[in-house]
Amino acid sequence: PQSFKQDHSAATKTLRSILWNLAHNQLKPNEWKKLAQYWKFADGHIKIIEQQWTGPKSYREHGHRMLLIWWHSTQLKGENVIKLLYEGLVHIGCLNIAEKIRAESSKDTDSKKCTIS
């Protein structure tokens, strides 16, 4: 079995912030489940995530945990996280959120580009 180790590196700060903000401020209850199902999480995995936190706003923690697990799997496969996140959000009907995230991630990429003057 694979272990899950949290990433606190400076290189992933923007993406970690995007995922946290998505889970805690943008996704509505049950939208995290729709994403999980779109990304082919097993029903058992979804139930385990749901059992970790309880309360009226626990869906935020559920969503964040699911996003971190998903992100870890995309890293292992070398996939484009922002592209897959965008596609997933569009699939579940969250085009506005998808566009905001794409703009935020490209703004961060643009700020790291070098220019020669």
C-alpha cells in the first residue's frame, strides 16, 4: 500500500492554497462527492473520507481530504493537475469556479516567467 505524506514545499504552495480554498470556500455540500465519483473514487473510499469528520460543515474537510488524495495520485502519474481539476469542475457544473482556478494558476505561472530586457 502507498502512504500519503503531506507536501509543505514552497513549490506547491499555490496549488495547496487553491485546493484548500476550493474545498472550504467554493464547493457546495456534495459537490466534492461528485468530483470524487468523476475521478473514479470507490464508494468505500468516499465513505471512509466521510467518517473522518462530522458536523454541518464537515463536507469542507471531506472535500479537502479527497482533493489531497486525488492530487497525490495525479503527482504519482505525472498528470496535469490544473487541467484535470478544470475538467472535473466543468463536468460537475462548476464552470465559473474552474475558470477562476485556471486564471489563478496561470497568473502564478506567469509571475515566475523570466523576461530579458
